[in-house]
Amino acid sequence: MVYILHYSEIALKGGNRGFFERVLLNNCRRVLGIGFNVFKDESRIIVEPPAGVDEGAVAERLRKIIGVAAVGVGARCEPTAEAIVEKAVEEARKLNTKQVRFAVEATRSYKKHPYTSLDLRRKVADAVLNELGWVVDLKNPDVEIYVEAGMRNAYVYLRRFKGFGGLPVGSSGRVLSLLSGGVDSAVASWMMMQRGCRIDYLHLHAYRDSNEVMGSKIPKLINKLTEYGIKSRIFLASFTPFYQRVLNAPPRLELILFRHYLLRVAEKITDKKRLQAIVTGDSLGQVASQTLQNLETAQTGIGKLILRPLIGMPKEAIIQKAREIEVLDIALQEYKDCCSIVSRHPATSVKPETLLSLWDELGLDEAVEETVDAVTVFTAEMDKGLMKLSHLAEQLSPKDD
């Protein structure tokens, strides 16, 4: 048995294609760990597993590696027509099913073989029909038999799992995502992973001690995101220095002050850790803090690039994506996030000069410094195999590297 990994967007790259392929290969090796043989064969990645692995679990893990567009589970054989036909019948017979409607999809990347893709389709279809009694149905098949004939090897598989495609994590730099614990920030983080970014997280909480966060949904959410992101740092800090200073502020301005404070803290961390951008879950007009005026005001004076991958997405599309990447149920769990503590009826159009005047009056520069000084850094990573995915909170250890 082998796993056949296909990529789509990487294949469109020109002179840099080799770089993206190497990053994807390294990510696959890191996720799978010792015992798996991972190598490139022409325009695909092949994974040879050790004996006794959970076939479905490995396929599911491979499917979630960003950059992988599809995963086939099948067998390798010599690229002769005879060997391919024999292997196709052998793989089909494993289903142990009769009265199956099937179709054959064949490709031939090496054009010097003495057969065409159409020849392969016909030969495989004839053999399966004659030996197993299956029925050809090109419009609505129960099973598709995939055949890929390369220069040195051919691959045959009947099981194919859709991946997420995109660019491999680590190929586009490193960014800091503002993770609130809700749906939007989780989806925004994932979408930047799909564009090749390695994600670190900043989470400001309402607890006195960062260790209290470990009993909440936040570690679970990071655990799920790490299935895609492979390795991240998590910067945790209490927003108490901010909250103590805004007790006497006009309630309608608390939220815009908090948004600016959050970006200022994030900017300090990105500068210190040499990260290239800040990622937010803003979606234009979705809530009061996300009007054009408030978005502009909140980022006043921020010199770091701010990425907003959800800015034009409707809420329904964001929820659908959260469901697809399996973060929705976790994100909807009850949690006392900072935004729920500040005023529920914020101003929707705050001018930058209003924000900055009140900011100075309340001494919030000091709140930013106190928060950054109190940050605790944790790491979350997948390494050396599938079992490392479980119990993220137990794997977190305060270290900064």
C-alpha cells in the first residue's frame, strides 16, 4: 500500500516550484515521523507507511496537510500496460463487491510509453468487467479506478480523499494571528495557513493567570488548528492592565480602545519576534467595531502590515468554512473573552483624533508595555507521528524558541 499525494497550486509555480515542493515534503515528513518513507515521484509525493498503521487515520492526516489537493490510497506497479491492468483488477477485487458501477480515469505523464491514456482506460475497464462482472458507468459510477502511469512507476488506486490545496505552511513567512477563541479569528488563521503562512497566536484573556486558560476551549482550538499549521507559538497575557485603566472611560469607546490596544500589543510582539504581519478576523460591517471608520481608527499609528482574509466574506461563508475545517463546535463553546466584557453598545464611527486623545488621557501606552512584559509563551507542534496531535494542553510548555 502507498499513499499518492497530489498538489495543484504548487504545480503552477515556475522557477520556484522546487522550493514549494521541498517545503511540502518536509511538512509531510514532520507530520508522519519515523517509519514512513516520503519521497517525490515526478509531480506527486509518495508515502510508504510501515506495517500495521491505521490506514484511514494516515489518509485523514495527509489530507489536512496544507498544499495537498488530494490523497489516493492504492498500490504501485511497473508502468507496463499488463502490470497496470493486473494491479487494477487486484485492487478492485479487494472491495469484495459485486454489481458495481465503475469508471476508469487514466493519465500518462511519460509520453513514450507504447500506449495512450485511452488505451489504459479501455484495457483496465475490459479486465475489470470480464473478471469481476462490474458494469461501466461513466456518468454515475459507484467506484472510480484511478491509474497514473509515469516514467518509472505506475500507481493504481480506488480511494481518493480531497485535500485543501493551497501553498505549504512555511513557504510564505510567519505572521501573528489575533485569536479571540471565536469562529472568525480561527477561520482567518486557517486561511492564512492556506496561503503558506506559519501562524503564531496572540490571545489576550480575562483571567489573572495564563495557566487558567489551559482549562478553557483555547487549547482545544489551537490543537485543532495545529493539525493544519504543524507548529506554532502561543502568546498569552491578561488584559487586566488595559481594563484597570478604562474603568472611567466612556463605555461606547471601550471597544475601539480595546481594538487599538490589541493591535499595539501585537505590533510589539511582531517587532520583537520578527514576524511579518498581523492577522485579524475582521469582516466588514459584521459588528460595530468592523465599520470602515472603526477599522481605520483602530489601526491608527500601527506600522505593521495587517491582513484581513475574511474582510469581504459573509457570515454564512465563514461558518461554512469553520465547519469544513472542524473548528466550529469548539469555537462556539462558552468562553469569557475580552470583547464580551467591554461595552455591548459601542460607537460605530470613532475618529482617530478622538481615540488618540482618550488613549493618552488614560495612559494606555503603559498598559501595552505591562501586557507585553507579562506575556507567557507556549509552543504547540506536531512532530514524529500522528499521536502527537492529542492532548495539546499537556504538550504545552513555557518556552520561547
